[in-house]
Amino acid sequence: MGKRILFLCSRNKLRSPTAETVFGSYPGVEVDSAGLNPDAEMQLTEEQVEWADLILVMEKSHRTRLNRKFGRHLARKRVAVLNIPDNYDYMEQTLVELLKSRCAPYLPAT
């Protein structure tokens, strides 16, 4: 079984689904994505938080909201902020390159 990485953004429409697609076939990892807003395509669940070994959020505000809503489930979870603003379209090449470089430290070596 690989490292389980959960990608979070606001609405699960652009950034986190792009990350899920980009790293979906990456060796040694399992990925999922969700959004923190009430109107997210896939709203974050307790089960997803429990499942994840590592939670990568796009912005600091996402980490704050994650802590507020799921704090008691984060005791032994690593949460990191990628600092990727909501300025990109789904699978936009610039976003893909940014995700690859910002996520590199958290991925198993290939």
C-alpha cells in the first residue's frame, strides 16, 4: 500500500482535482481530493481525513478551516500548505507544473 495523500481546495473544481489527476498514477501513492466549501463538488468528509496519511491544502486559509472543522481528526496527520492561489483552470499547464514542484518534497522518490 502506498502513501495516501488528500488534496484540498475550496470547491474541488480546479486545483485539488488537477492534483488528483496529476498524481493519480504516480508510483507509491494513493490520492483523493475534496473541497472545504459547503458548495464543493466533493465536500470533505471525516472518512477522507481518517484515510489520509498526508493532507496537502492549497492555501493557509484551507488549513485554518480544516483545523476548525476536523481538528479532532488531525492529531497524527501531517498537513502542509502548497501556497497555490485560485488563479488556474483545471489541468492548466502552469498549475500542473506548480503542483509537481510544490508536491515533490512530499512524494516518495521514484
